[in-house]
Amino acid sequence: MSMSIDEFVKRRRALLDQMTPNSIAILPSAPERTRNRDVHYPFRQESDFYYLSGFAESDAVLVLIPGREHGESVLFCKEKDPKKELWDGYLAGPEGATTDFKFDDAFPISVIDDILPGLIEGREKVYYSMGLDAQFDAHVMEWINVIRSKVRSGAHPPGEFVALEHYLHDMRLYKSAAELKVMERAGKISAEAHVRAMKACRPGVMEYQLEAEITHCFMQAGSRAPAYPSIVGGGANGCVLHYITNNAALKDGDLVLIDAGCELDYYAADITRTFPVSGIFSTEQAALYQIVLDAQKSAIAEIAPGKHWNHPHEAAVKVIVQGLVDLGLLQGDVEEIIAKEDYKKFYMHRTGHWLGMDVHDVGDYKVGGEWRVLEPGMVMTVEPGIYISPSDQDVPEKWRGIGIRIEDDVVVTKQGCRILTDAVPKEIAEIEALMAAR
Ligand code: GLY
Ligand code: MN
Ligand code: MN
């Protein structure tokens, strides 16, 4: 854990301070997931749970109770067990939960059915994110029903359930200095990985071999996994937005689109670069690429406090539509094409998303029906693209099968914004120079 434990304590305090006095919040850890037979997927803690705990074990439940005399932050977790630890590694145990993770109180997960109903009983309000984990939802109902079954003995079941994520996700949207430091490093590692892939690219290299170059950089730098499956699409594969098959040979004359970012200490980077397999853009590739790059720069210029969420997208769409009209790929009036969304067959996704512990991070995009106003500490991606389907009979053949996206990670600052991922080139001349020097 690279983030100081006090950062997690501070977050628990901030959430406790927002909760009403007579209430309780309950969060389960992620479950272990089976990959095949007795093999599990590598365990990755649930983001909300980790955000409040820094605790990376499964079979744990975090409970917050403002004003509780014996401790406001409580962790249920696996007990220490030398035999189990011999096979599966270190367990913190309830002792470690209080000493190392600074919980006020901790219990073995094996006794949660005996203890948690008692902690819920008498609290008016339960903060809980329902519908994410059906099995845990059922447990919560069981605990509530234990209390309900005792009303005739004077037990008081909670009267209100409140969506915990509403509070937590707003907190997660604003990144602290410590979070930005990690995200900056994740961006830098990912940028280096893209540079390495550009340098390793040659006609005949397999898409998965460029993926291997990317993964190599991530792991050498201490990232244990990509933040999402890396996309390496040569030629028309670049038009498949979530292409992860990555098993085709890269062809001379094609572009290759790489969308890859590492996860570092639970924070994601998300970068896309598109470059020529040969090292030199064709006329058509360069024309489309320049439109996407100009669109991306126009979008980034719209990121500053006071701007709203949709401003960068509107700017990108305008540049892309104008560019496609200039090239004759779209016909008509720019404003009209935008209003009728006729550009969507070439640009069908949004220009970005919040970025943080999850690659498509939490946080509302609209508040009270209006686009959210940008504030310092918010981090987003800016990723316009143009995709010309290989089977689009309505466009001249020379354009078909070209897929281009350019994506950077941007943090809103007091003055404007800062790009976290600019250590990988994106200007045509820069990319060609870098590849010429291979
Ligand atoms: N890599 C996922 C995205 O760009 O949204
Ligand atoms: Mn991406
Ligand atoms: Mn993205």
C-alpha cells in the first residue's frame, strides 16, 4: 500500500461526518471469483471498500457508526490462521485491522451474524449500496429480519435505507493530492509503455506482441495489472471499439490503435494512441488523424473550473464534423449534421469519462438535470475518434477500415487543466520521428 493509512482514516472520518447521527453504513468486500475449477481470478478489492479501508482481503465487511462509544469504524475480517496463511499468504486478522489499518474496532467475519444485527438495532437509517452483490443483499435482509423478529421484545429495526454510493461517489470524484500523485505516476508508466510499443512495432509483428510490450512496462514499474484489458487493433480492428482479441498480424500500410493503461495502487490510467505500422502515415490516414488530434486539443481547451461536463464533447464533435465535411465524408451544414447526429456512424462514443479507481469512474455527470460544472481535482479522459467501417459502401474505398482514437487523462486545476499522460507523442511529426529512430 503506497498511500498512507491516514488517508483512509481521513476518508472514513469525512463519510462519518456526512452521516446522520443515529445511522450505520455497511460495505462488503469484493468476493473471490472462480476462473475455472479451483483457480480464482486474481483478487481485486472493490473500489468503494478499498477507498475507505486500504484493506485488500476478501471476506470482509466494513461498518461505520457515527458516535458509537466503542468505536465508529468497525471491520469484520478473516481471523489469523497459520495453516491457511502457509498456503495463501498473510492475513491481517482483527488485530491487524485495528493496529495496521487503524479501525476503532474489529471482529472475526465468522461471528458477523451474531454481532452485526446488534450494531444495526436501534439505528434509524442504514447507508448501503443495494443491488451490486445479490448474495450480500440477502445477508443484509437476514440481519434486518433478525431485528424485526424481535420487535415484540422491544427491538427497533431501521426505518430508512439510503444509497451509500450517493455520498461515497461524490467524495471519489474529487481527487486528493495523494490520489493525484498516484494517478500521475500511473499516467507516466502508461505513457512509457505506449512509447515502447511504438518502438517495437513493425509489419508482421502480432497485435499480442505489442500488448506484451505494454504489459512488460506496466509490471516492470510495479503495476500488477492493466486497468482494463489492453486493446491492440491493427487496420480495421481499430474500428472495433472494445477489440481485445489482439491476435492478428500487423500489416504494412495499416494503422494500429492501442488503448491501454495500467492500474497502479488501485488507480487507473487510460491512454489511446494510433500510429502507422510502417512508421509513416498515408495521406488519408494523416488527414483523418489530424482531425481527431485537433478535436482532442479543442476538447482539452474546454476543461477548466466553471466549464461544464459536456463542453469538451461539444468542442470535439464540432471539429470532427467540420473535418469530415471538408474531406467530403459528410455532406451538408455542420450545425444541421450535429443536430441530427448524422456524424454518429463515424464517431459513436462520448469524448470522455471520469477516471479514478475505476477506469469508467464513479461520479454524476449531471446534477439537478444540468451538466456538472468542472471543479479542481476532477480527473477525466479526453478521447475523440473517427472510425470508418471497412464495409461502408457509402464512402470511397480509400477511407474504409481506418480507425483512429487519441486519448489522454486530464485533471482539472485551479487555473485550467493538466494532462497526466503527455509523455507519449501524438503529433504526426513526433510519432514519425520516434518511429524513424527505431
Ligand atoms: N479503455 C476504455 C475507455 O477508453 O473508455
Ligand atoms: Mn481507453
Ligand atoms: Mn477511456
